[in-house]
Amino acid sequence: MDTVCRKIVITSGKGGVGKTTITANLGYFLSKCGKRTCLVDADFGLNNLDVITGVENLISYDVIDAANGRCRAKQALVQCPFDKNLYVLPSSHSFKSGVSPDGLKTVIDELFPYFDYILIDCPAGISGGFHTAVSQADEAIVVTTSLLSAIRDADKVISALGGYKLKSVRVLVNMVRGDLILDKELLSPEEVEGVLRTELIGVIPSDDAVMLSGAGKLPPESEGYKAFKTLSLNVVKNKNKIFDCYRQYSGFWGSLRRSLRKNL
Ligand SMILES: Nc1ncnc2c1ncn2[C@@H]1O[C@H](COP(=O)(O)OP(=O)(O)O)[C@@H](O)[C@H]1O
Ligand SMILES: [Mg+2]
């Protein structure tokens, strides 16, 4: 049992690489391990954490209200209907004013005693919102894909994170295509780790089930489910066991699946 709440920011250089998806699903698997987990939507303006966690119709207040003193942080928390250990602090869909680092600090300080994990969903890039989110974390997970454009932007984020006193900065490669890596069309997660000179915390395969299911709804037999489970155990136990994204493309049936996917 953790004694101190861990505050982890989920960040990326490029948008659309899966930060919100990772925040929601990692949060769900942490809560399944019995960890009291709070997901904070710090991607003000382009927020959708409430949608993927299915709480969008349960919101009374949001993080901006809490940061500006219109309510207590606890009043803005929404418990996920499918898991009593998982809470969301949603952001606003309307364009209210943003949140300052001090405003977010007040909110997170209030929640800190009640949770084992606070995951902060960060806006892409290294503008003001990035600094607000990162300033309240003590660990960072940088999400990238295997595409060069995403890796380049991840590198810039990792440099920017160097300006903060974080206990750890680790990389997560999302939407991994084992078939294209085996065909030498894309870099492997280990190669991405080498290019970024930053430890890998996990990989999540490209999986339609991840795209189509909300958090907590992934079918247990799906590759995405198994990969998120491995990732959550890495986070809890500080390990870096890497989910095998090639298994489904090896052997006779795997080769067939690989050539069918190539011809799609
Ligand atoms: N591992 C994955 N496999 C398939 N689709 C994914 C995966 N991760 C994310 N996606 C999809 O990619 C899109 C962008 O993800 P999102 O989490 O909103 O990115 P970000 O928060 O970084 O902008 C969404 O449609 C999401 O369902
Ligand atoms: Mg997002």
C-alpha cells in the first residue's frame, strides 16, 4: 500500500497520440489494483477525459471552478459509475478562463490526502498549459507513437521537463504496430527509447478495441486490455516489463494476419 500519493503527469509533444486514452485506461487499471485514483483534466479547452470515462452527464463543477474558489475541489470530483476507486476532476467544455499553476496547486493539495494516485492529463506541446500541469506533478510519462514527427516532439517535451524537479520521466509508446515494426517500416519501442535516451515504461498496441471502448470497457481478451494491465503493474511496482506487441504477428497465423493487414 502506498503511503504517499503519487502525482503523475501524462504529457506529449504531438497532439492525438493518446494521452487522454492512456490517462483514463491506466487510471482504471490502477483503481482495479485497489488504488484510490483521481484523474485530473488539465487539458483546458480540448478536454475529453469526462467523455472517455463516461461521466460527462454527472458534472456539477469543474477544475476551473475549483481553482478559482467557486467550489471545493472535492465538490467538483465525479466518481466513475463503474469503479468506486476511480474519480475524475473534469475540465470545462465552455471557454472559461484558464487555470494558473497556483490555482491547480490549491486543487491538487486538497485532493492529495484522499488518493494513492493523481494522474494529470496535460495539453500537447510546451505552452502555458503544459507548465501549469507539470508544475504540480512529481513524475512524468511522455506519450509518443513510433512516428518520427511524434518522437521529435517528444524529445522537445523531455528537454522542457528537464527544467522541473521530477522524480522520474519515462516514455510510453502508444499505437504500436507490431506488423510494421517486423517489416522494418517503423522504429521498435526499444529504438524509440534509445533515440529519446529516456527509459520506457510501457507500450500499448494499436488496437481497435482501445479506440472503440471507453475506460473500463475494454474486452479482457483484447491486446489493449492486456497491455494496460501490464502498464499499470509497471507503474505500481516501478518495473518496466514490456508488453509483447509482436506475438499476434508471429507463427503461421500471425504471418497471415500480417500480410492481410498489409493488403488492407
Ligand atoms: N492504442 C490505441 N489504439 C487505437 N486507437 C487509439 C489508441 N490510443 C488512442 N487511440 C485513439 O486515438 C485518438 C486520439 O487519442 P487521445 O487519447 O484523444 O489523444 P490525445 O489526448 O493525446 O490528444 C482517439 O480516437 C483514441 O481512441
Ligand atoms: Mg487529450
